[in-house]
Amino acid sequence: MDKSEQLLKEITEANGVSGYEREVRNIMARELKLTTDKIEYDKIGSILSYQKGTSDHPKVLIVSHMDEIGFMVKEVTKEGYIKFLPLGGWWGHVALGQRMRVITSQGPVTGVVGSKPPHLLPQEERKKVLEIKDMFIDVGVIEKFDVKKKLGIKPGDPIIPDSEFTILGNKKMYMAKAFDNRVSCAIVIELMNKLKRVKHRNMILGGATVQEEVGLRGAQTIAHLSNPDVCIVVDTGIAQDIPPDGFSKEEKLGAGPVILIYDSGMIPNIKLRDLVIKTATEKKIPYHISYMERGATDGARIHISNMGVPSIVIGPAVRYIHSHNGILCRTDYDNTIKLILEVIKTLDSKTVKMLTEA
């Protein structure tokens, strides 16, 4: 593995569902301390690093979110089965039959989301999507084995999808949990490293937020802490190049970073959007345009903070987000870093001021 692959492996395999991001934050802090001048935290766990170029203005925030979707223990039944609630958006069928790790004070406990064998399912039941509230996790339940006492499982414990970072047969393709949005955390780390060696006229703020998947909460607090002049949100696009008709879709792996023109929480600053597209075209960096009619990113909170912040979302597309395993293309990862780096080189006080001039 090269350094990027090692970073992606460590950061995707870390445990970090919404509200429980400590492991991921520790990785971010360790890496950002190597290339930045100062690190701060807000009071709910988001992290912010500072790196000065030849000027301390404008302040350019590059931000990702640290949390992954997962679950939380809500009840341990008298038989020892784990009932749970979702942290983030899940489709019921994606969770059935999947391995999970319950993170307890005594250490991780492995289990599986129980599912009836097809032999036991009546025809009408087969057609239904089972809801999360009706599911349970089996951690090896058997009579006279007290799960609470023996394993230390209790309400409030986080539950993580059990999945390893894997380089696929096509060596440019990676599979892992939590690419949404740990791939962007890795991008922020790599950008801060590269910017340390590049001449630019900005104060770069490299940030990572908590609790994005449950309401963009860290975005609100980090916006107050950073008070940026411009913001680049790094988040995953939704790759659609899957059967039966996805190969005609533009948002596909290998097509370069996604530039969002719309999501349900933010219309990006138009001048900033055009600057990003112009930069990609001039530097011959592949990209594609997309939109998200449902769902939003941290930009939804950041762009309306204080008096407003010119903001945009850029990031690599990933297949199968909000599931146990996503698939990422390495060239999209590399080109996202290249594009954001080139955009930052174009920014200075005059350019940023023009973004909000009539």
C-alpha cells in the first residue's frame, strides 16, 4: 500500500458513528499537527486547523465530516438480543444479515443483524421492507448467558458496520465502509500537507465536523469557530453507474470529482462554482456536474452562517454510500485533491471579494 491507501485504510476502519467520532478525530489531529500552525476544537468535537500562506486573509475553510452512519443500542431484551436505532439514513434491506460491532466499555462485540431464512417467510412477508425498529442484533445469544453482564452491552453504546478496507482486483478501485465521508477527511489531510509546500495568499482552515449525518450539527458550530470568508465542502457524490441503466449516467466512477450545482440545503455561490469549473477546464482536470434533490451537506449550515459564506461542494463519487461497503476510484480521489489545490491557488482577497459583489 502507498501512503494514501494506508491513510484510507486507517481512517475508514476507525469507529466513528455520529456523536462518537473520537477515534477519527484523533487521527485527524495527529496528521494535521504535522502540517498546520494551530489546532482548535469546538465544544461538540469538531476539529479546526490553521495554516497561513503569504497572507492571513482571506480565510478559506476546507471541511469534511468525520461521522459515518451506524446505529445505537436502545434496548437489550431479556433474552439478550440487541434492539437498536439508526444514526443516519438507512434503507432497511441494506442492514439485514450484516455483521456489526457493538462498541462497549469492555471492548467491541461482534454480532449479526438477524434475518429469517427464506424457508420461513410467507409470500406476503417477502415483499415487505423490514423497518429498523423491527430488527435485532444477535451477539451469540443462548439461554443462561447474560449479555449485559458478560459483554457489557448497554443502551447508548454505538454500533458500527463491520467492514475492512479492501483493494479490489482492479487496483484503482477500493472498497470500505465509511467512505462517506472519511475519504474526504483523508483529502483534507492530504491537501493541508500539499499546501504547506505551495505558495498561496490565504489562511487555510482545514476542518472536520461531527454529527453531519444526523442534522449537520458540527457544521453550525465550526462555522462560528472559523468564521470563514469562503468554504469548500468536501463530500462524496453518489455514483450511479450500476445496472440496469446506470452506465449512461454522468455521475460515475473515473469521471473526476463531482461539482454540486444543487442540494436540498444549498445552492452554491454561482461565481465560486464558475471559478471551480473554469479552473478544472484550464488545468485539464476531469470533473462532472451533479445535483442532489434529497439530502444536504455541511454547506447547508456554513453558507448561511454569520453574514453568509460563499460555498461549494466538491468530492469524489462513491458507489453504494449509506451501506456496509462503498466503492471508490483512486483517480477520482487524486483528481479531487488536484482540483481543490488549483482552486486555492487562484484565491486571494480580491478574488474572494468578487464572489459576493453585485
